[in-house]
Amino acid sequence: MPSFDVVSEVDMHEVTNAVDQAKREVANRFDFKGTQARQTVTLRQGLDTPLAKQIVKLVKDSTLKVQTAIQGEKVRVTGKKKDDLQQVMALLRQADLDLPLQFDNFRD
């Protein structure tokens, strides 16, 4: 049966590139010379239990013929048709969740 995983992952290489680019930009600006321009950023990786339950509830309320299962820090969605899985992906993209989601491990 076709399935995919709903995850939220941070690409640390991209984070490092973004921080290095910001450092270069700040170093070149004359109005920031001599200042200690610092900002604290919190990175969240993985789906916590309340958010995973919210995703499962959202999918079950959609009345699509798919099954969901929380597996650690990801939610596995399984269905008989790829079209149903694609509708779930579209539904989750439109949902107002406070964390960006990625869909990986798509199996046919």
C-alpha cells in the first residue's frame, strides 16, 4: 500500500550557510560597525506529540480513506490510492500549523 511520512526537519547545513551569510552582511554595513549584533533563534526539529495528534485529527476529520499512525517524531499516512495521499498532502499544506512540514519516504 502507498504511504508517506509527515516530518519537520531542519537542514543544519542550510542553517550554517544562512548564519554565515548574515555575519558577512552585518560586517559590511557601516551602521553596524563596532556593535555586537546578536539574536537568539530557537530551532525545532521533529513533531511533538500534541502537533502529531493535531495532524492525525485533521486527517481523520477530512473523511479521506487513509490511515494515520504516530511513529516517534513523524506521522505515517497509508492509503490504498496515491490520489488520496496527494489530497492529504494538499490538506496539510493548507492547514494553519505553526511548524513547516515536509513529506518524505513516499512508497508506492
